[in-house]
Amino acid sequence: MYEGSLYGQWEAIITFQQMIVIADDEGFVDITPPALSAKTSIPLEIIQKGIEILESDDPYSRTPGEDGKRIIRISDKRPWGWKIVNYQKYRDMASNEDRKRYMRQYMREYRKQEKFTDKKDVKDCKPKLAQLTHTDTDTDTYTDKNKYSVDFLEFYNAYPLKKSKAKAFESWKKLKPNLKDCLFAIKNQMAEKSLLKAENEFCPPWKHPTTWLNQKCWEDEVQTTTKKII
């Protein structure tokens, strides 16, 4: 998204991010611009500008269909309510990256151990490797469902920085935060960071998920406008 033909059009990128997050399972975003603005805390003028770009034809789009439009109207009889074109592609991006990251880490650890194992040990590892390379569309690895709670996995998969999952889970169990509050906060903080980057303002890096939870960062207020926008 950041390196495609939307590059430099930060209003469209921010608006598109929010639409992907709140869309239903089929990619429909049946909401008015003012309601989308209120739901995401992003100024209405930014939402409207983003929608205008996302509804426009884009001959340079790398994704085929609908003349390069990112969103299309659900009905011609009303000026709001959209379906995200190629919605599943965007939803799968995070899960695919999670799997690739896990496999890279697993193979690094496997190679470190390989010289200390005998042939029997290597043979025993093959079924595990086969199982890892044939995961389904779930964002979790095949062991995650036995290790972590469903609500924590949803939080962790939504959080942009994937670090120290086990420690983060301990904090999650201890603090028992509300999942919806966490997801809403992550979404708003992502929008805030996108705005800061677009305006060449200092953008602090994401905290480790354990730190984010321990500091109760889902309660943080976000600033969705910068000095240059005002």
C-alpha cells in the first residue's frame, strides 16, 4: 500500500487503512463519511479527500479490476457505502507476513541446532516442518491456539510490532484488557503515525507489545491532526 500507486496520497492511505479494518467479512463498508470520521477520530475533510481518491480510476494500480478503483459504491442511488475491491488480498497480507516471519525465525533456530543433532533427530523434525509449511488462512501458527487465548491472538495479530509474544500474553492475562478497546486504540494510533510520517513529523516507533500492555496504552489519547494540516 505504501509503495504502490497511492504513494504520497496520505489521505487515501489513511482512509483505506480504516476501511479495511472496519469492513465486514465480504469487504463492505456500509457507513457515511461523517460516521466513518466519528468512528476513527480522523477529520472529515481527510476522509472525504481519501474517498475521492479511492473512488477514482487508477491506470497504474497493480491490482486488476474496476479500472484500478480501490472502492466502489454499493448503490448508485446514494453517495455513501462502499465495497473494497480485492478485499481479501489486503486481509491476507498480514497473515502471510506473519507466517513468513515465523518460518524465517524457525529455520534460523533449526540451523543452529542442526549440527548438534543426529540423523534420528533430523528425521523427527521433518513432520513438524511439513506441518508448518502447510498452514491454512488463519493468522496463527498451528501451535498458537493451544498456547494463547483467542482474544489475545486477535490483539497480537493486529499489533504492528511482533515481539516477545509469550511475555505479552502474560501481561494480557494479568491485565485482562478489553479487546475492542485495544483494537480501536491500535487503529487510531496507526492513523496518527501515518499522519506524522506524511507530514514529515517525528513519529515514535511502536512499543513492544508487552510494554504497550503494561503501560495501558489503549487509554492513550491520539492526535489525528498535525500543525501542517491545521
